[in-house]
Amino acid sequence: MKTNLVIDAEETFFDYEQVARVLDYPREARLPVQEPTTITITSVAEMQQWSRLQKAAGRRIAFVPTMGFLHQGHLSLLEEGRENADLLVLSIFVNPTQFGVGEDYEDYPRDLAADTALAEKAGVNVIFAPSASQMYPAGYASRVDVEGITDLLCGASRPGHFKGVTTVVSKLFNIVQPDLAYFGTKDFQQLAVIRRMVLDLNMPVEIVGMPIVREADGLAMSSRNSYLTFEERRQALVLSKAIAQSRQMVAQGVFDSEKILAEVKAQIENCHKARIDYLKICHQLSLQEQDQVDQDSVLLLAVYIGKTRLIDNGFLLA
């Protein structure tokens, strides 16, 4: 679906010089912009203004929030958003408030130029790439906290992480004003938390979860995969193999969670570079641990491969 990005030159305060540079138009053709293109907005106020104008014109906005360093998993979200709305917005923001002390905020991979090129090919209308000072200006003092479901799994391992996630996502929803927002199910707990927040706070946005995209050998795609050495990359396959082993045991009639987890734990610990953070069989909605596998059971695991923490998940019954 090809959509024109319409910008009202009389009502917005965009940097049209920047838009012209993106389009490489001669000066006399700069106003108004009438060709489909990808523009980058870094100001919260300008992003809100753009969204208000589009919403007033009756256009539906699909939104994909990311921390950048895009891979095929992100592109699958963009593709789905492109097909289901009039306009597509991608945010690229490495959010400092969801990283704990000693985590990889400073080292997190960033490549805005490459991300912009991928976004253009994916048909993104707007890249929203704010600075930390735009999102959290001097004096900022508010947080969004979803209780209960954030105390488990990644929440137990990374205290404060989900408070940072819910705060930034709620801010992004208020800024971009999307009708649809797309998230990958690799971050299974994050998706559950965001759905809970949207439901509890009556946010007018539909949350769409998209399947995990994997490499040909089964490794779930992640920006953090770039940290892995050749040997670590090989051993990282233990996560997807753990899911496959669990499914095989269930298919053979083993429904006892303790037995399944014991076998999987032994398999992971055979990899000398692997260290288990958590390994659980949980209900897909409550994320509470289950003694017996049923249709709602999901294997959730976080494993350090060397210094890199990877997560993965999979339903155990088709």
C-alpha cells in the first residue's frame, strides 16, 4: 500500500530545509511536500503536531517503537503496520530509564544511518528519534508502574526495568497518538505488561503482538546478537534447542513441568559459556508458574551466553 505523506505547510513548524534535503528537491519545489518520503523528527512538540494533523484528517497511524539497530524482526513489524494503516511511524530511542546499573546502555548498538535506510525501504513515513533530554527534560519526575506482573522473570532479574519500559511506552503513545502499535513476542513479558498498562489506563491504542523472527538456524533475532563472538553465537542456539526439546517431551506425553525443566536445564548447562538467569513454564496471561503443561503454557528463558543476556520463549502445545 503506497501512501502519500501530507504535511500542511501553513499549520506545521517543520524544518522544511531538512525535508528538502531528504527529498533533494530544488528550493522552489520545497513547499508543500507532496511525494511519499521518510522524514525524521527529533522534537516531541513537532511529533505531536504532525500526529494531530494526521488524526484530524482521519488517517490511521501504525506505530513501531524500537531502540534501533533494526533487524528482520523489526522489519516484520513495520511491514504489518504498513499494511494496516494509512501512515507508519517508527521510533528509535535507546531509553536510559530501562537499563540498570552495570547494564549495556552505553554499549547498546546504534546505527541511525543504517536504520534510516531500512526504514525508507520499509515505507516508514516518520522516524521519531528524540534525544534523552527531549524525553526526560530537566525536572522530569513521573513514572508509570504496572504492579504484580512486573515482579517476575525479567522484572526479578532487572529491578526497575519495566518501570522504565512502561514510562517510555506511555510517553511515546501520548506523543505519536497511534491507532495500532506493534511489538514482537520475543519480549513476551514486555508485551504482557504493555497490554496490561493499556487496558488499565484506557489508552486508545490497539496492541498487536507479532511472531518471533528467527535466523535460519533457530536463533531468535535480537540487536544484542551483535555482541556474540563466533563461538558464543554457536552456543546461543541452546535457547531455541531448549524450546524444541521441551516441545518434544510434551509431544511424547510428558506434562510435568518439573521434569521438563530439569531436562532442559541439564542441556543448557552442558554449554560452558551459558549461564541460566531464569527458566520457567508459565501461563501465557498471568505469567504464573505452572506445575502441569496445558494449552496456555509457555516456556520462558533468559540465558547469559558469555556476557550477553538473551531471552526466548515458545508455547509448548500447538
